[in-house]
Amino acid sequence: MHPRHSGLIGHARLVVAALVTTTTTVLAGAPSGLAATDTSVSTDPTGAHVVLVRRDTWVEVGPPRGGGGSGSPTGGCRRRWRLAPTPHFLSPTRHGDYLPMPLPPAPSPEHRPYHVWCDATYLSTVWLRPSQFTGGPAIDPRSIAERLARDLPYPAAMIAISPERRGLTGLESWFWVEGYTAEPLREAVEGFGLRIEVEAMPAMVTWDFGDGTAPSAGTLGRAAPTRSDVVHVFERGSRAIPFTVRATVRLDVRWRQNGGPWQPLNPVGRTATRTYPVAESRAVLVPRD
């Protein structure tokens, strides 16, 4: 049974390529005889190419399997460093699980305990600084923010209309977008010695009512029974083929580092479509008695 691990603080799944810089790894001082048998595999990420594949797990990428990294041999396996929930070495038992054994004190307040794996084989637990994974100029905070912006949980946009089933020429139809509100979508990740925050705010909706009139800029609208501020009056019916109504939501995106000033990122668009039949209204003369 593999151990459970707590993650670095953050709410996004993030992939950040990093070329780590040279620094000192402090081994955990595992009890004799409990370390992995493949002693040729280094537990030190220094000089290796690694990516953060989850909030708590760094994985070695390149060089090809069977070759060692510069100054950091892999023994032909892919190494993983997982942030340990507690400072304990994992002693394998006869039952296939692991018994936690206390580690010596951390060398400094910056050190964190990491379980090191060689593919599916547990190697050891070591004290490491996060900077050993992310130090140097390889980390670009803006690229992290751009990745967060791409991975935000954007909800699906849907168009709602009143009257719901069909419109009538000469009368108002009310429109609004479901799935989005005026509240921004937020995401943050922390654990590289910096904190990156991203916000995406619905800023404008471009409405195309599908009847040949020019698209117009508007808002998300308001749900019925309140009269929406997105209103359209159809001058002709849709006949056999319903009109296709399209709403394109533009979200303005911004980011900041370590609580600093907000900086813009490229806006994001989300589009919703819906077919809407519109009937012709006809005047009928009714004879008077």
C-alpha cells in the first residue's frame, strides 16, 4: 500500500518544466538495511530535468531511459519526489506496506521531507529545499499564470430565453447566459517560493440573434421573470429553420505574484449557441356585432 501524501498548497493541476540548479541534498539518515537496493540511483534532483505533475509530486523528464542526468544518475528509472505528509522514513514490511520511522531533525526551516521513488520502487526519504526543484531562471512566473488561466474550471455557457419555446415577431424576447455570474473565477498555486494567483472575470458578451441583424455587445443578461437587459425584437419569422442564437462571453484574465500588482493576461472566450424558432404575428380583422 503506497503512503498517502499531502500536497503543496494550491488548487490547480500544474505542469512546470524546470532545470534545477546546484545545491546540497540532505539525506534522511534511513536505518541501516531499509534503503532500496539500487544504490546507484541518486535521490538528489540537483541537475536533473523535472516537472511538477501534481501539487505534491515532481517527476524526472529526460534524458532517455537508461541514461543518467548530468551529475545525477538514474539507474535507468524515472525518479519521483513526493512531498511527505510527515517527516518519516518508510520501512517496508512483509505485508507489502510501509511502517513510518522518524527522521532526524530538519537541517533548516526551509527543508521539507520528500519520499523518493524509482519508478514503483521506494528509495528513501530525504530533506530537500523546494529551490532544489525550481531554483534559477528556469521558472517563469508568467508562464505558470498562463497555465493556471488555461486550466481554470470554466463552466459551460448556456443561453436561456423568454419566451422559452419560441419567439413572436414584433414582441420582445429576453436573453441571458446561464453558467456565469459577475463573480470572477479564481485559482492559485503556492510552493515554489512564490504564490501565483489568477482571476478571470466575465467582462462582455457578444450577442448574435441569428436573424441577420448585426451582432451587438451586451452583458450576461438577467434571468426571468426579471426583464433582462439583453432584449431583441425579431422583425421576421424563422420559417422552417429556427434562428441560431450565439453568445460569446469574453473573460478578462489577470494574475499577480506574491500579492503584488495585478497584470493582464490574454482574454478568454467561451461561446454558447441555441436554436430559437420565431413565428410571424399577423393582424386579424374581427367583425363587430
